Amino acid sequence: MNESYYDLKTLHAFLNDFGPHLATTVTTFPDKRPLKPGDNETLRMSVRSHGNSGYVFINNYQRLLEMKDLSDIRIRIQQQGGTELLFPPLNIASGEQLIMPFNIDINGHLLHYATVQPLYILKNKVPTYVFLSHPATASELVFSAGQLKKVMMDGRPVKNTGDKYLLKCGQEKEHLIVLSAVNGRQTKILLLTQEQARRSWKIQKGNEDLLCITSSQVIPSSEEITVRNVDRNQFEMQIYPADSRWKVREGISVKKRKQGEFQVIRFEVPAVPLQVSCRKEQNPDSYVPQQPVYPEDNRLKETPESCPGPQYFVNFKPVPSSLYYAVSVPQLPVSVKNAYLMIDYTGDTGALYNKGALIADDYYWGGPMMFDTGRMKRQGSQEYLLQIIPFAPEVNIYLDPSVRKKLELSSQGVRSIRIAPVYDVKFDRPAG
């Protein structure tokens, strides 16, 4: 997964659980805002509000522009009735994006403001509201003391200041805040680090909402939970609320321990070494299908030479100056249900063929070309033809600056090719 996936994941989590409230709000922009994309000093922000409740959105990122770190930012929101809401001074790092709530309801308690981002609501008997801390911005939450009898943070009581409770939290670790109302009802606030939040998953197990933090992919279902690693046979998960009854169904040895509010589960499955063979192909004409597998692709007849587009075809045809490789992928053992072909190459495009038909293609982006071998019906080993079309110096192609800086046109072609097994493990917890 690209790292951008995890950044979008936190945004989607917020929209999923706080979207019903967000949908009632309208947008307001500040008096001072950037007038052109090249402005890297003016704060990019907006407010979405309904009455006196809403969210502050801050985005100190602009593609292809190095934004400046911003310090001592003071946000003042004019509220209905003439009062003002003041956020504490903020330091906002280059590239940072924030969503900060104000005057929102947290299970009957008024959160005046917070410099942490709403993430999930775990709707259990004692609900837990999950927030994430931003690394460069001090984490602060202010609650109205009106309906509160007691507030605990990390097991220690917090004293109120007049009619408010001010909670300041470090950003380097998670925190648990427990709100006890005058009527005896409890509400929990779980504050995650940014990295924990990016690797978090909300899972429903029966009538309970759970939080799972792991670098693995999580695939929940009504019967069980599957965790998946690609090319890595070691697993680690943190599950909230902590519960020692979790077990791996395959009978794999599991190490469990309680760490704060989380149950930490670690286990390892046997590694499966897989070998793939790759050799340069000197006779690509032998791979041309006798009959077209797909309708013929004649798009290049009408494209200008200055912008020709991809040069490969859906039915294999040799292309001048291309590099060719014969790739053989072995039969997977029974213990591995799937694997990815990982092709590390340099070139304009990569195209993978099986029996003359295009089955995968890739525009060079600096990372490996990946092909899911599970897409093919597997009966024994599989043979593929890989076609790499080099970059042409006269064609100007946009690449991300970090990728272009590493590009070596003098050494185009395949650098390495390997097959990465997919490890799927199911785990569950007894009911009750």
C-alpha cells in the first residue's frame, strides 16, 4: 500500500463516524487566504459549522510546493450571540493536515474545542471516542464541567478550572481519558498517535465495536477476522478493549500481553521461500499470437509523435528498442493461496503477457510493478513475457521530483524480479 492510502484512511474514518454531523454544516472561509497556488506562507483553512458547533480544517500542503512551517497561529471563531471561541496558539508543520472540532457533543458532554482530530466512535456499553494527535501540534481538549463529576486521564484525576476541564496530552504515546457524569454514566476518550491512527481499523464483532492497530491488512467478516501480510510472515496487533481470549484459529503459537488499554498479540507463520526465474528473451517474435486474443488495438495511428502514449498493445507485438524477459513463476505450495510478482525495473512502461494477451501493465513511478498471480488460473507453473519500453530522451514525461532524481536512463530494464507470498491468518475470540 502507498503511504497516501493511510493518510486518506484517517479522513475516511472521520467521515464515516462523524459524517452525519458534518453533513449539517456550512463552509466559511477566513478573511485572509492564499490568492495563488504559489503562496507557501498563508494558512490554508476553512470552518464548517452548524450554529456554534463544527470543525476547523487546516491544510498546510500544496502539491509540488514546499510549504513553510507555521508557528504561533491563532484561530478566532466568531460565534452566534457575539462571543468568540479562541483556539490555543498552534504550530503547524509543512505538509500537516488537521481537523479540529469545536462545541461538539461527546455523549452528552460539551467539547468546547480540541486540537486533536476525531477518528472513530466505538458504540459499546461504555462508548469510546477515538481521536488522533498531530505530531507538530500540542494536543489539547477542553470540556465543559457542567455534567461532569470526575475526569481521569491515564489513571490520574484531572482538576477542573472553573467551569471547564483542560486536558493537555503528549503526542508521543496514546492516552485514555475517562469522563464520569453526575448521573454515573461513563464515556471514554482514546487518543492515538498519528502513526497508530494511520494503522488502525474499526471492526464490529457481534454487538461490540473494536479497534485494531496493525501494519497488516485487516479483512473482517461476521464469522472471523483475517489479517494479511505480503512477503512478511510475522504479525503483530494491538486490540482495544484489551481481551486475552483472542486466538489464532490455525493453532499457531501466539504471544499475548496487556499493554495499557490494548491487548498485544504476536505470532509468526512458517516462511515460504519462492523462486522465480527471469532471463532476457532474444526472440520476441515467437510470442506473437497466431490469432488475436483481443480486438486489435490501432490507437497509435492517430497519436502525435510528441505525445504518443503507451507503445505496447493488448495483443503482443514487438516494439523497436524494447527489452524482453521470459519469466517463469512456480506452482504455489498448498500453504500459500496467493502471491505477487514484484518487478523492479526502469523504463517508460512495463507490460506483462501470457499466451500473447496483455494481463498487466505499469507506468514507471519509481516503485515495483506488482502483478497478482491469483488472477490467473493456476495449474502448475506459469510462463510470462515481460516487455519493458525504455524512456525516449526526446519525449518529456512528468515524474515526481523524488523519482526523477534517482532515474538512470543509462541502465534501463529489469533490475530484479521476485515473487512475494501472501500470508493470510484468521483469528477470533469466543463469544460471551
